[in-house]
Amino acid sequence: KPLLNNPAIQSYVNQLGLWLALQTSRPDLPWTFGVLDDTGFNAFATPGGNILITKGLLLRIKTEAELAGVLAHEIAHVVQKHHLNAMKKNALLSTGKDIYEASSGANPLAKEVIGNLAKEILAKGLDKSDEFEADSEGVKIAARAGFDPYGLPAVLQTLQAQSATDNGFELMFSTHPAPQDRLQKLEA
């Protein structure tokens, strides 16, 4: 998706994001923030400090603290190197599977079952724990930057009220733990 053609909004989101990033242990990354011209309800981070939020999510956010909470959650993914670690684990899994397949003349069905189990354990366990950690760290980052720490929980409550079958929310629900679970972890 292209970036939203609104320089004022892009500048505002960049300034807010950069202020939040300065409150982390990795303020020196080349942080960039942008708003995608997409009606979906989501935000993304990439290794190295690129953070994108959709226009659909931005339009549903009610306060600056909520936006800070969302951006801080994504910043936390970068600071904690969640994406980088996931890529390393996927590369290790792929290498391990190649070694396993090359080593014995094992039953192909056994190889497939073992490979699928390992992928499932890594993918499901890592994703939830990373999201929960990014929620927790994101609240801390937003608070250090001077924002109400309840901004992210407010966005999660908005998300909780939505249907997982709504096209605008489908991707968010498929890639993140249930909002109720995230809220319970944050409360703890």
C-alpha cells in the first residue's frame, strides 16, 4: 500500500514516533514512521526501525495517548529485536530440517510430522510472547515519554469490541493474540 498523501499527518506521526523512540534503549536507530493509505486496522514494524500504521487504525484512534501506545508497541518489537529473532529461528529451523533430511533415510512422513510440529511450536509460542512483551514494553515507553499508559489498553478495548470476521480487522486478529488476553496480561 502507498503512504497516505497527507504531509501534515505524516510529519505529526513521525515527530511523535521519534519522541517515543528517544525513550528507548535504541534511540540511535534510523527510525521512520508512516501512515499507509489503507482502511484496515493495523500497525507494523520492521527490523531497523520502520514503523507503519494504517489510515484505518489512525481514524479510529481517539487520543494522542492511544496513538502513542500503538506506536510504542511497534517500537518495542524493534527494540526487543522480535522480527530479527524470528528470522534467525526460521533460518535455524530450515537449516535443521535440511540437515535432518540429508542425514538418515528416515520415513518421509515422520520427517514431515516432526518438521510441522517444530514450526508450529516456534511460530505460536514466539508470536504470543512477543506480542505480550511488546504490549508491556510499549506501555512503559509511552509512559516514559509522558503519555497516559492506558492509551494502548484503550485501543485494545476498541479492538475487543470488533468482529474477527470484519475485513478491516481480519489481519490484526489473525496475527495477534485475542485482545482480551492482551488486556489481562497488561493488567497483571
